[in-house]
Amino acid sequence: MGALAGMLLGCGLLLIWLALSGSASIAERSRWSLRDRVALMLRRAGADQVTPVALLGLCGGVGATVGGAMMALSGVGTVGAAFGAFAAYGPVALMRGRARRALRERAEVWPDVVDDLASGVRAGLSLAEALTRVGERGPVQLRPAFTGFGHQYQRTGRFGDALDELKAELADPVGDRVAEALRIARDVGGGDLGALLRSLSSFLRADLRTRSELESRQAWTVNAARLAVAAPWVVLLLMSFQRDVIGRYASLGGAVVLLGGAGVCFIAYQLMVRIGRLPLEQRVLA
């Protein structure tokens, strides 16, 4: 009775704490933040027209197609389900890879953009005119965003609103830093804008050089993780062409082996990638 009373008391105190801490609203915010993160990933990958719901539907369609094909090939439902689950993650992995490559490519051209801004300001252009000129002569990856800035500034004449739209269009942590530096420089005024831009350019180049060195040294860890995870599933794919061999996975023991292997591969791959890959810079100034 004492243990039961203590357990009931603990459950009651836990429920009171959850009610006072607003766990429901926290769960709702985390759900919305997941959707926002997916939308941000799609925007960075250049797939603005794709919604998170459409991406989810695509994952389900790809998973069902590949799973059905593997089930028809091997005659084992668990094998089809395993390959279908991996295939369902394919569109997400593709978008994440494109988003990472886009951020890396943009990070490489940002120092040149800042240099162009410094040259324009030194030549007598206003800050808004220098930003608009990037949409005409700047790097191809950034031209649409800066062109939108120029149109927004011409329509409204509000530098701050046009800069906010530029930040939203870029969805880039480096772009956030550049935009906020330009906002502060324009609000404060003074003749130190050129020196500020040159200092920012040198800082971005040093940061890019350091990050490139670290990524080149740690690339082998990520590649080794991918090879280690893909190897057993390639063997399983080859075994699917032999019905008498793959049929052993149709039993309960075979299903347990497949599910356990898939779970171990997923956990090991995530750990290896997390250890070997540098974290992406977060948009703290968004």
C-alpha cells in the first residue's frame, strides 16, 4: 500500500507540474517548429513551390512504390517494408543534401558580395543602390533575392522592410549577419561603413577557410558511415533474387532480424554522421 500511495502521489505531482508548465503549448510549438524547419529546408534547397505536406506525400508514394516492387521481387513482405522505409526517406535526404550544398555555395560567394558592396559604397552609391546592384552583377545564386530587395525598396522606399524581405528570401545565417550589419551601419550613420564591410569580408573569408579545412578532414567519417550502412542492404538486395534464400526472412525470426538490423543501422548512421559532420550555423538573427 505504501508503494502504491507513493506512485499515485508521484503521478499527481507530475500531472500538476505538466499543467503548470504548459506542456500542451510546448508540444504545439514544437510541432509547428518542425513544420517550419521542413519549410526552411525546402526554401534553402530551392524548392519553394513544394509544401511540407507535399513532401510527406512524396515520401509515402516513393516508399509504397519501392516497397511494393521489392515485395513482388522477393516475395517477402518484411523485406519490401524495410526497403520501402529506406526509400521513403530518400526525398528528405535529397532535399537536405541540396540545402546543405546551397548553403555551402552561398557561403563561398558571400565575401565577394560584401566586397562588391564596399566597392559600391566607396564609389559613391547609397547602400540601397549597392544592394540593388548585386541583383544585377552579383553571384547567380543570390541575384533573385537582391533583385527582390530592389523591387521592394522601389515600391515602398522603406529600407528596413526591404531588408527583412531579403533575409526571409535568403534564409541564410551568413545573410542574416550581413543584413543586420548593414542595418546597424545605416541607422547609426557615419563614414565607417567601408571599413565595416572590409572587416566583415575578411572575417567571412577566415571562417570559410577554417570550416572548409575541418570538413575536408572529417569527410572520411561520413563516407565510412554511409558505406557501412549501405553494405548489408546491398547484400540483402542481391539475396532478393534468390527466392529460396530470401524466403527465410518471411518467418517471425527473420522479421525480428530485419527490424533489429534496420534499427541498429539507423542509430549507428545517425551517431556517425553527428560525430563526423560539422553542425550547420543557426539563424540566430532571423
